[in-house]
Amino acid sequence: MKGDAYLVCPGPSLADIDAEKLRGRGRKVFAINTAYPKVKPDVWMGMDRAECYDPEIWAEPFMKIVRGNYTDMQAGGEPIKNYDNVYFADVKEPAPGKTMLDYRNHNDPLVWHNNTLAAMLHLIIWMGGKRIYLVGCDMGGKKDYYDDRELPPEQREYNRKLYKAQISFIKALSERARSLDVQLISSTPDTPLNSFLQYIPIEEAISESERKATVEKTEIKHALDAERKVAVITPTRGDRPQLIRAWRKMMDYQTVRPDKVYLIDRKPKIEGEDQRERIHEGVELAKKDGITHIIIMEDDDYYPPDYIEKVLGAWGTQHIIGGYYYPIYHLKDRNRVVYNMDMKMNTGIVAPPLNSTAFTVKFWDSFMQGDFAYTERNLDLEMWKWAHEINTPYKFIYDPDLMISIKHGIGKVAGGNHSGIKEGCAVADNDMRWLTKAVHPDILEIYKQL
């Protein structure tokens, strides 16, 4: 049991408890005897005859545990074994020198100390409870119970003797339980138990239980996405360290993080452009890690914090996906052009650039086994031609703010426009006002230094 346990007794102080607040995250509620119907717990236990309890309890959906030799006991003219979630527990007295802490195997019966409270404590510890709050365990008081029931003198005297035995039992148990990292805590005010147990008011106890149960929120995925493992592959040649520094910052501030990031940075093995080989190297590494989906993020382009989030949000069952249009910005000339990109090749096929293309590992394998690899100057043209050739499901992202293609002329470049944006297409941005609004401040400082 990961959360805390709350063991609820029917003592007088239970009248002051908001029963609705007892149940919630980070805790399991156990109740005994006539604590029901005030409390509807996760697990209830009663070791007396059925006539001792509210008859409606047998129709409740929570787990109900009764003495093992009461299988023929009836309620409402029906054997209680026919009701839902009723279980029968065998009990036995512990061997000399033994306690409930010595009986924790699956086939062990519950230890019997002549009261239900001890049996329930055994069950909680057996279930793995480590932090057990005792609620409504007054062990006496001005009233007999939390409700209006009053006992005759002889029954009241019986209860008083039982309480004294329980107090001694709990004191001894709490001391021995510490060796198993089991802690008994009182959340009952004015009980004799507070003379040796730590007392934590119920409101504070609930608050602490809920705090410990807080789980970091993550994206709720569609069933198709739940099996998706995503990696970013970035090919680079070690010849633009300033831009790699910007790339690292962009990876750090992504609102959705990939499962893996592969920066393929090594000396060139061939003289010409080698993006294809570096991407292939990254995919082979990704396959060993069980990656299913690849996002290409080039080392010299600008990706806003929500880039990966947008790509994955748009990606359904398609095998390849890409940005349809985006701004181009030239850092040297400080001018820009905002294209409503017409990425059609001469054949009429639309081919988004590699810097905003993502694909499945299955698509890449089919592409490398096909006839289009090494047929074009750029890898993106080959991949999108192959997608159209085999009629694989694809998708375009129509978002002009998806990313920015940065032109700079630093190191080995595969795309065009690095020497300057075509005359007549550029829009001046001499004071970098447009770029300042468009990119993250940390990235802007790096761009200003180029």
C-alpha cells in the first residue's frame, strides 16, 4: 500500500469529523464496527454477529470483512455471503512471544486479541500500511459512541475494560512496529493514546497525505500515442558552435520533451553534403532504443518552445509530417521574408524542408529500401517524393509560427539563401525588431553575436 492508512473507530470524537473529507488521494480508509454509516470506507471489518451493525452495510460496494466462522450468518433473510464484496477472515491467537508483526505471509490468519481494532491493524500492516492514523479512537469519553446510542451500565463497564486492554496493546505494538518502519499516529483529540503516540489533527494529516500523493501532470495521450516513443535527431558537423549553443537552449525549453535526443556530431566521412548519412546514423541509434517517431531539428534553425508540442499535437497516424510554410530570416543581412511557402517541385509534389519534417522509423526503413535515396541533392526532396510514390499517409502543418529557417552562411550548409535572400523578396529588419518579437530572448542574444 503506497498511501497512508486511516483506521476509523466509532468513538465520540467521530461526530466532529467531516466523513466526506476522509476519503481522497494518498490514503485508504479502514473502518470498524459501527463507524458505518457515519463513514463509508474502502475496507470495513466487523467481527460480531450481523445484528450488531446497520443492515444497509451489506448492500454497500466496499469490501466487508467478517469472522471466518460466520459464513452462514444472514441479513435481511439472505446469507451475507451472497452479498457483494463480503469476505471471511480466519483468526487465531498468536503463539507465545509472537505478535501480529510475525504473521505476514499470505496464508496466515489474522491475529486475534479479542477485539476488531487489533484485527484491523493486523490487516493494514499485512497490506503494507506504513503510516496509520487512528481516527475516532477515543478509548472512552463522556459518551459511549459518536451517535446517540447509550449503553447500559454493564455493557459500558465491559467497553471500559476493553479500552484499557487496547491502550496497552497499541502502546506495545507501536514500539515494536518502529523496527518495520510502521508508524501509528493519533488523529483523535483527548484520547489516552496521545500520551505515547504522536498526535496530528485530522486536517493536517489529510493535507500531508494528499501532498505526498501529488503526481506530476503529463500530457494525456491518445491510444495511438501511448505506444509512441519520440526522438529528435540533429545532424551537425562541429563547424558552428554558436548555433549549437542556441540549439541546446532550444532543446532545454521545449514544453514537451522527447524520449531521446541524438546529436550526430562527428567529422565528415565524405566530402559533400552528408545529412542523409547522419540522419541514418541517428535512426539506427533510435531503433536500438525502441523509438518509433523521429523529429528532425537542424542545428541552425529557430524552434520556439512549443515546437515539439505542435508537431506531436498535429501528428496522428501519418508516417511523415512537415511544416507547409515558415519565415526565413538572414542574420548577416538582417532581412527576412515570410513565405506562404509553395513547396511544390516541378512534378507538383509538395515537399516541406528537412528542418520541419518528422517521420516514423517504419517510413525511414521503407525509404532506405526504396529507389529514391541518393536521387536528389537534398534528402527532404527524396523523402517526400517517396511518400507520394508509395502513397503513404502524410500531413502538412499549416502554421506560419511553427519555426524560422535561419540563414547565416556559417560552416557547411545544405539549403539555399545563405548568401543572401533573393532580391525583391526581402523585408528589412535592420533594428532586429521583428526578430526580437519572434524569438526567445536567450536565443536572440546569441543571434546578435553572429
